[in-house]
Amino acid sequence: MPLISVQFGAGGVSVEREFEVAPRVGDILQITYGDEQYDLLVDIAQHSEDPEDNSMRYFVHAGVIEDLSAELKRQMDRGRG
């Protein structure tokens, strides 16, 4: 499983998590940080190769979703259109 750096929130919180499949733009992630659980909407997803050891690095930036049910409805409506 790839280890992916996830950055989110106004303070630029950055965590590393393992994912079975690398998240894509538009995906919703649930991240636990400290004692809080966050629902996140991925708005940037990129990967690059580290020239020193030829390993792949993954980076995701996501915004905190304030109303998960409203975001899910918005995505379903967009999928129908």
C-alpha cells in the first residue's frame, strides 16, 4: 500500500496515511487526526518520482467538508447531469 502525504485544513495539517489505491481529485477521504475525524474532499492529487531512490511520492491536498450529506448529494446530482 502506498504511503501518501495528505494536507488539509486552514492550518495546513499534514499527515501520512496508507491507502490501497491512491486518492484522485473528487474523492472523499475520512481521516482521523488527534481525537478528531475529518471528512475531506480531494482537490489536488499528484505523484512524482524521487530522483535519489527512484521511489514514487504521492501528495494529496483536500478541503474539509462541513456538511458531508450535502456534498454527497451534490456529487450524485452532478453524476446524473
